Amino acid sequence: MQQIITALEITYTLEQLDEVAASLIKATDEKILLFHGEMGTGKTTLIQQLINELGGDKNQVSSPTFSLVNEYEVADDLVYHFDFYRIDNEEEAFDIGIEDYLDSGHWIFIEWPNKIEKILHFIGKNVYLNRNDDETRTLKFKK
């Protein structure tokens, strides 16, 4: 019988990132993940490892801060990685066709989802990252 994970909270070091990514992929039944956290909490670094876990090349992953979206091939699928830090309004997300991406059925990783929260209402699963005083990170994910 497969164990159903309804919540996940992990405190980790960067050396444990591969295990964290594997746990997050195993814990989700959703292909749209929304990454919350202050600058420097490791959102892009975690996404690099998630893409690696999905069969892609983490060395090809970079933050799409200026392009807004990057596309990556993974095993039998695609990942669309968004970074909405620099947008001023939700109209900019509509201008790049966010609805088509969200309806694609592919993996979607969104950094700074609060910038388009009206568009994402009831879409995706939230991943919260916090950087701790001892340089560890804490990830919280709840179905």
C-alpha cells in the first residue's frame, strides 16, 4: 500500500537538497508548484534539483528573472519555470500566455506567485521556503 503524504516539513542543508527534491516530488499529486520565500531562500536552487530529480539537467537551469519563463526538458515531459519577481501587474503574465502554460499539463514551477495570485486562485500547491539563522532551510508543503 502506498503511503499518502498530506504535509511535508523538512529542515535541511544544501548538501541534502537531492533528498529534499525527491521527497517533494513524491509528496505532490500536482504538477503546478508555487514557490514562496524571500530573496536568497533557495527557490531557484531547489528548482534546479527538482528538475534534476525529474530527469533533466540541473546545470542548464537558471532563474528566468528577465525572460519570465524558461523551458526545460525532463524525462518524458517539460518543465516551465517562471519568475515573476520583476513584473508590475498580472497583465504582464497574461501577455506571455500564462493561461496556456497552466493548461499545458506539464510541470509548472512558479517563483513569486504572490505577484499573480488572482490568476492562480485555487491552482497549484504551495511550497514555502525559509532560511534559518544556522544557514539551514526549512521547506513546508501541505496538500
